[in-house]
Amino acid sequence: MVSATGECSLLCYRAEVEAALRTEDYSGISLLSLQDFPGQGTALIGMMNAHLKAKPYAFSKPERFSAFFREALPLVLLKRFTYAGGETLTATVQMANYGKTDISGTAQWSCVGEEIHADGSFSRCDAKCGGLTELGEIELEFPIVSHAQKLTLAVTFSGITNVYPIWVYPCVNPVCPPEVYECRSLDEKALRILDEGGTVYLAPDSTQEDIPNSVQAQFSPDFWSVCTFPEQSGTMGQLIDSRHPIFSQFPTESYNNWQWWPMAVQRAMVLPERIECIIAEMDSYAFLRPMAKLFECRCGKGRLMVSSLNLHNLDYPESRALQQAIYDYLAGPAGALQSLPLSFIQSLFEKADE
């Protein structure tokens, strides 16, 4: 859990730093702290611990932070990270040089994945110190792909390399399999199918009204501390069981990378107790609520998948691909499942007494 929220935090640090680097006439960057801070409500925000030592996790390796937090860095101005096969990536490449000297060279780029390999270069140029220099434009049409895949987009200028993740998904129009009953609420038909040993996919709209026992999640970890800024919901990102069969069709790490953005900002169900989750939502230390966005169980005689990801209302290559992956998984045989009573499921949708 610490590793997952730390990776998400590092991702957000990089986004903030690159946004500053590509902003013309920006006066500089100042980070308030990179270590855990025990005052002002306790802020566990650091790549380092309170003793200025790197934490024992991959996200806190100094070279990972210095890869983007530096005086000179090539930047790809991506409009998005996810594409469907047949779509075209178009992006401007710049060199941010805030060092003491000019830098000269020829920029080269590559985009490499399981089935895709493309590369190119731009004309030699000088990147003057103290600002941004446009190096060229990448235009890459992705082929139609048979399955989802993650690519690595790399740009190098004068020996300095920057890399970005790109995801390409097949063009799909997800349709729930006939042997699965999809519903927005635990209605009478769902209860009957579960009682008969069938499969139910419970996917309500991701709203407070439809999931009363839920909180609004966000892509990033909470800012500084919920004790200091109590208006935050306190969510700390998703903890994903990346080894689950669903993700054989949806490449992912154990944390929410950029392909998770549309789903990461949906509501998280607050559970009455901790269970096995396919996608859990991590909580601030101030609350430590057990939360989930996707879990599966044996309920009565039947098989039940519960989702607050709101996939039926999202129209992105990544959301369609994830919905198809869930459908394909539910159409197959169920493995060993945890058993949960019907009362557990019903508690998620019960409104508090007024």
C-alpha cells in the first residue's frame, strides 16, 4: 500500500515539475518539503523519511526523482496518454534548458511496445540557456491492435533522455454477455439470479445518491494532510491487484498510472470491513477506512461483481477496454471466491437515517 501511494505521488510530482518547466517566463520551482513532516497534522508526503533518508521503496530511489527534477530536460507536450488503434499521436517536443550554458544536439525519439516500433529525429539545433526551445513535432499513427498494450515514448537530446508511458487499446464496443445480468441497483431480478446460482454485475452510477456509503475519490494522494486541509476526502490513490485475470487484457501496475484517470476520479465504496478487492481505494492515515472500487464475491449461491468505476458512463479507449475485460472475465468460469453475505452488499447502498 505504501509503495502504491508512493508511486502515485512520484507520478504527480513529475507532472507538477514538467508543467513548471514548460511554462514560459516561469520564475522557478520550490518544493516545500521532500521528507515526512510530523508537524501541522503530520504530512506523510516525502520521498524521504523524517530523518532525510530515502524510504525503502522503489519510488524513493534518488535517480527516479532526479530523472525529471533537473535543470535541463526534453519535454513532449502530450495531449493524452491513451489511444485507440488507428488514432494518431501528435505532440510538440521542446527542450527546457535552465542551466548555465547553451546545449546543442539532434533530438531523437522512439515509441516502442510489444507490436509497435517507431522512431525519428529532428534537425540539429541549439537550446539556449534560460528558456524553452522547440525541437520538432512527433506524428505517429497507431495501427489497429488486437489487444491492449503499453508503449514507451522516449526523447533524447544532447545525452539527456525523458520517457513517457503510452497505452494503445483495441477498438471495442463492450456488450455484456447474455449469461451475465448487469444492473444499476440490487433489484429483485439480481437477487433471484444470485439465489439461482447465476452471475450478477452490479455497476451503479458513481454518485452519492446511488452509492450512499461512498466518498469522492481523486487521482492524486491528498495534499499535505487532511488534518490541515479537512475539505479533502482523504483518498490516496488506488491499490490494484495487477495479477488478477481481468488485467491480462488491461495492462496496469499496482497503482493508478495515467491510463486510470477517468476511473480513478470515480467514487469509492466505503466497506463495513476489509475484504479482498480487485481495486481498493487507499485512505489517509487519519481515517483508514476500508474502501473499494471493484470486488468480486460469492453471494448466496451466485457470483457477484460490484463496481463503482462508472464504466457505463465513460467513453474513452481505456474505459471501453476495461469494461470489455470485465465482461470477458465474467463470461468465464469463476475461481475461488470470498463469500460475503447479502447484508454486506446491501449496506453499501443503504442511506443513513435522517
